[in-house]
Amino acid sequence: PHLSLPSANPFSPTHHAPVTKSASEIVPRVYISDLAFAENPACLSSHRITHILSTLPDNIYVPPAPLLHPHPPPARMQIRVEDLPFAELAAHLPKTTAWIKEALAKDPEARVLVHCVEGISRSVSVVAAYLMASYGWSPNEAVKYIQNRRRVANPNFGFVQQLHEYGRDCLGR
């Protein structure tokens, strides 16, 4: 079995959960997952994922089109963010929120997957920003809502602070 212990260093990336190849539907057609799910053609096809937003500093494996048949390759967006409390996330949130909203508005069949390495911190923060903009929620309401649907969700404290900044500066709350 995989044993994962939290880091004693508060400035190192969070490492809480084993890789699961699972996705959680947070609101209709918006999912959060880990990297293993996002790189797995069978997972992407079975969930009919049409858009993938990656929140990693490195490039990810893109399954070739034949492995996704009969579905076309998903549209992709990547923001390069480390899972560190002082990593700049807030500057990306208007762009990621707009990308998710546009994908869902353009196509009633669209399904957006937001992922990071473990589906715990970066991806949760990006989806929380989307929920704040779409539903008028506070950062705490958005994160709690996600945690009720994805048990491992736990954005680092720096990202939570940046969600408050995003709400104040970009959403006027």
C-alpha cells in the first residue's frame, strides 16, 4: 500500500494522497483530478472530457488521438504553477475562470477537467475561483463546497489567501 505523509516543511508542496486515477465532478461538467487521471486515455474517454486545464510547471503527457477514439483530443490550457504557498496563482485566475466559462457556454456537451499532480491544492484553487465568479461565493464557501465533493481537497494557505485577493480585486467582493 502507498503511504503518504504530510511534509514537515510548510513551504514544500503538499503530499497528502496516493495517485488514484479518479476524478470528482464538482458541479455539472466540471471535474477535478490528479495527473494520473489526466494522462490516462481510458479515463478521459470514459468521462467524455473535452477540455483539460493543467496547473503544473512541467509539460504533461498528451494521449494521442487514436487512443481517445471515438472522441477528439481535448482542448488544452496550461498554467505553470508550483504547489507552494508563495507561488503566483491569483494572476492566472481571471484567465482560467474565463476559459472554463467559455468552454461550458460554447458546447452543452463540454466537460472540463482541471488537474494538478494530486487533485488537492492547485486544481482545487482554480475551480474555487471559477465557483466564486459563477455563483458569487466566498473563497471559504467555494473550498468547502469542493471538499464536500472531493475529500482530499485542501488548497495550501497561500492559495487560499490568493482566492481572497481574487475575490476582492477581480470580483469586487
